Amino acid sequence: MNKLYRLLVSAVFVLFVSFPSSCTEAKAVEHGKKMTDQSPPNGALKSYDWAEELELLYRVDLLPCYRTGCIVEHKSTHDPTGGNDDGFSGRYSYIREENGEKVLAELTGPGVINKIHSSAPTFDTLRFYFDGETTPRLTICFMDLFTGKVFPFVKPLSNNEIGGYYTYFPIPYSKSCKVTFKGPRVQFYQIQYRNLPGYDVKSYTGELTPVQEEAMRKAGALWAKANYVGVEDYAQGRSSQYKTVKKTFALQPGQTVELFSKHKGGRIVGFEIDGGNAFEGDYKDVVLRARWDNESVEAIHVPLADFFGYAYGRPAMRSLIMGSKNHVNYSYVPMPFDSRAEMQLTYLERKNVTQYPIQITARIYYNDTARDPETEGKFYANWRRERPESGHHYEFASLRGKGHYVGTIFQAQGLLPGLTTFYEGDDSTYVDGRSRIKGIGSEDYTNGGWYAVLDRWDRGISMPLHGCLDYSVPMSRTGAYRFFLNDKLTFEQELYTCVEHGPEGNAYPVDYASVAYYYCDTPPAKRGMEPTEALRTVFYPDRHMWLPQLMSIVPSGLVAEVDPSGRLLLKTAHQGFVRIMLEDVPEGRYKVYITYFEKPNGADFSVWQRQKQLTDWQTSVSLSERETVKDKVLVGEIDLTHQTNSLSIHLRKNGVADEFALGNIYLELQP
């Protein structure tokens, strides 16, 4: 392929462009039947089109289609003993060594690698051997799977953010695929693949046809404009020729308002709900509800804020297919139905709280293309909030029937102050009675890594299919989302998916809230958890901690840096101070504690809140030649508001002693 053409293909990915519909409804029906037809006539193999595999990365209209027999699994650095050595030592990072290479995965075909994720790629070599060949067809620097520098692993389908590196470029294989690593140590990876039994799959060659390149271009163009998508980007196939219903109304406390009703088969192509900032805050009292056909249980019965990925009272998610932007909450997930559909908003009343009417503008995009029961499932959302018992996983979903799992949103509020070690918990997915996926950490589940590390998993960041909703050590909380397009998790009879809380033994107390999105031929047997008043309320801890590496500081008259051991090291030539912002936490009266270190060259210090001195001047000089930790020392009480949410450490030289080493800062809310 011409090198200039490759560069042009790569460059167009960054353009925020729309693309026209390229697939008729007839082709969409044919595609759906192809994915569900398990027994071709006369035992012939079913055709597999790599261009259609690439289409799955942008053809959201195909999301309801079944994929019979095509089970998603993965290989990872998961610790099989149940411990937390999920790649740290490298002990469980490969199957064996041969010819100086570590074998990471041996996959039996036909199949396709859908996604590769790592939170610690190196500049060592990966090799992909196909169909028993002794010479690799693909040899690449591990890091270059994600940098976008090597075609066809180009951005935005290959990228990195929030501490994780990922590529969604599909790698098909006919008989087998062996992945090896040439280097001293490999850590923290997940190779996810989909089995394609009965399909005529051609193994990866590195060459793309013009049709495949066009599909890749369209996928890249859509992903590049993920923050600016609209329903028109998905209006193709069975989602084409949509109509719009617009409603503007005031939603009163205790009232239910109908957004959409149709007494004939069709599908909701997408919908948008604009309530200004009324859905923000501590109370999630507006509930989104939907029911399909004559089913006795709602398909959707979810607090609106949770459905659209709000985090602790604030809009947080802005994904390719669902989220919030400029007060507009949007979903472009297709929702087909057979004969009837109803969608409503209910404003639940709350005791002893003044509730105000909410002015809402809603747009529902729909068409008259009814669900094809042979090839498509119906859309459901399973909402849960729970503080799981010690020793028990937190359940995202336990499903029965035939369908596929397409997304998870979850928030994780630690109930102990300190570092968010509960996020060491691994995800697990069981399909049709077998363990298929064993994860290596909660942030890795959503293509991230390295929580509490600066410029990694340290704040809310939205990517096309995954992201961090929020991260705060002082509030001991985080959250994330992940959607599944090409890698949706097919099940023929049942699916169970869950996550640990804590690195081992499910011992860390956590308050989880989640929404699981899926398609199925069988509605839930009963309504899920009821969003009671308590479960609709954001939880606030009363104890908080700040880590030096994540502190927001402003030094004056001194030098401040975080040393290799994670302490905030202050050094002054004469006298100075550093201001530390105490952000995220609610207003109130707090006791303040600090951890610091007595050192042989320890300077004098004093703790202030703005111009109020909390402690007298005292020395941090060690009486011996060794450093001594002074853990969680009470320095006083403060009234913390949004105008006074800071603390200052003042420093002055004590003879030649000119350094002060600060550890963590702690606050405890007072009654």
C-alpha cells in the first residue's frame, strides 16, 4: 500500500467529520442473520468479513444483533491463587518460555483478537504467530501497539489515557494465534478475543483492502468526534429514517410524565433530556422508566443521574454513545421493540426536603422498524446499589436468556479514609456456566491503570468507550464506565458479572452503585432494586485524607517537591510557606492532623489556616541521626468553607537546618 495513502488514512482520523449511511436496512438484516445463523446448509463454513468486523467499531445500529456461539474471553496476568499478584512480579504473566520468548497467549481459531490493554507496556518486542507458523507475521514493539506511530495501530482506535494503553484494532486468525513477548519482564496486560466457531476466517496479513480501509476510516472518524456526536451519526441500517418527538414540560415532585409512547413495533434510535443543572446534586430523585411490549417488568427503572453516568451529583460521562454534554443527557443506544413502547420520567418525593419543579426539554428519536426477534434482543438496564458483605463480590448483573452484555457504569465509595485500595478488586465474568474473564484490577477493567498517580487515574476523563468518572483520595471514591461494541459479551443461556472490593478476600468496605446495560430475549423475572430515598442519596464520608503526590500546592519563599518516598519535601533559604488546598470535601468544622518526619536537618514549622495560626512554632529536628515519623499529629480545629478550604505550612531555618518533610493530611468532621 502506498505510504502517502497510509498517512492520509491516519490523518483523517483526527477530523471531526460525519459520514453518510453506507448500509441499507436489507444489509443490516443480512448482517444480523449472519451473526445468528449457527448451522449453515450442508455444513459449509459461514463467511467472515473483516470489513464488517471493523464496522462493529462504529455501527452502533447493529448493537441489538445477537452473535450466536461467538463467546468473548481473555488472557491476562490474573493471579490464579486469588491473591493480588496480577502482574506485579510477572509470575503469572506468561504461560511458558520457548526459544527465549515468553508465551502470553495461545488461541485456538477461528477467532479474532478484539482488544489488547496494558497499563505497563514496554519497548520490548511482541510477536504474533498464526496457524502454527514458525515465523511471526506481526512483530511490533509492545508500546507501538498504542502510540499511533505504526500502521494499522493508529489513533484513536489505539491510544492511551487514565493510566491505560489500549488498541481495538481487530486481529483475526484462522487456526490459531500465539502471542509472545521478547524481554526481561512483562506486566499487566489483557488480550481479549472472540471465538468464531463455524466461520471461514482468514488470518491477519497486515494488508487492508480499500473496503477495509474505508471501514477503519469511518470508525476512526467517529471515535475522534466522540465528544460531539449526535443521533445523525448513528442513523443507518435499522436506525435510519428516524422521526423526532419533542416535549417541553415542568416536572413536579411526585409526578410522572410520559416522554414517549408507541403502540406499534419500532425502535428508539436515541433520546436526549435537557433539565439544565436540576439533575445535579446530592439527591437523585428523577427516575427514568421504560417498558417494552406487554412485559410486566420495566426494562429501565434507573435514577436518571446514574443512567447517564453522573458521579456523586455531577455530570461526568461523555462517551461515544451515552453521557452528558452542556446540560443535555444523551443516549444513542438503539432500543427495538415488537409492538409497544413507553418511556417516562418520575419525580419521586423526598421527606423534609423542599423540591422544586424541573423544566425539561426532551427529544426522542424513533422509527417504525420493529425488532426482528430472530436476530435482535431488547435493551435492558439493571440498576443496583449495595454495600457488599465481607467475603462477597459486588454483582453487576446476573442474567438469564439469550443475549449480550454491552456496558457497565459504576461508582465506588470507600467507607474508610485513605488510599483507594478497594480498587485493586478484580472483575469476573461467567458465561453459560464457565469462567470467561478474570480481570487484574478495577481500573484495568475500564482500560485504565495506576490510581492515585499524577496524570494517570487521578481525575475524571472520558474516552469513546471507557473512562474514569471521578477520582478523589480525600473523599475515598472513584468510578468508571465501559461500553462494549465489537467485544459485546454474548451469552446463550446466562451471564454473571461482578467485581471484588479490595485486593483480596472482598474485605474492604465499599458503597457501590452501578448500571448494567444489556440486550436479551428474556425480560427480567422481577423488578430490580428499588431506588429508595436512602439509595438515591449521595454519601459523604466524615474522615478525609490527602496524599502529597496529589496535593494542590502553591509555594512561597521555599522549594517544594514530592520525593521518591512520596513525601512533600519543603526547603527554604530563610523563611517561607506552602499553601495546600483542601478541595473536594464538604463544608464543616474539622479536626486537623498531619504526619511529618523529624530529620537531622529539620527546620522549624508552624501550621496555619490562611492568617490564623493553628500551632506554635516547633522544630522538626531529629534528636538522633535517623529520621523519625510523627504520625497523625493533631494541629487544631478549622472551619472549612469554599472560601477557607486551605492549610499552610510555614517554615523557617533552625540554624543550618532547612528542610521539612510532610506526609499525609487528615480531617475529621466534628458533630
